[in-house]
Amino acid sequence: MFPKGKRSDLEELFLITQRGHLQLAAKENMDAPQRDRARAEILRKKILKLKAPQKVKLKTLES
């Protein structure tokens, strides 16, 4: 799981990679391939800055 402080970073990614936000940041209308490229670039930059999620041990279901 991601630490609580990093959840807001993920929420920001969901928001800024939406169609309208991408076009607003680019200050132009974009077709789907342009938005996909812009979205991929944003995600690459942001994800590389995130720390890896914490490993958690999950309980197994016993039959």
C-alpha cells in the first residue's frame, strides 16, 4: 500500500490526466493520440518520483 501522504499524489494523477485537464494545460484542443502521449509523459515523470509501495503481508483464507 502507498503511505497516506502519497495517496494525494495518486489522486492528483487521476485528476490531471483527464481529458479536460490535459487540454487546459496544453492550451489547445488535442485529439486522442495527442492526449495519450501527454498523459504518458505526465505519468512517467510523476511515477518515477514516487517511492515504491510498502509490501504488506496478506492473510490467506483457510479452508
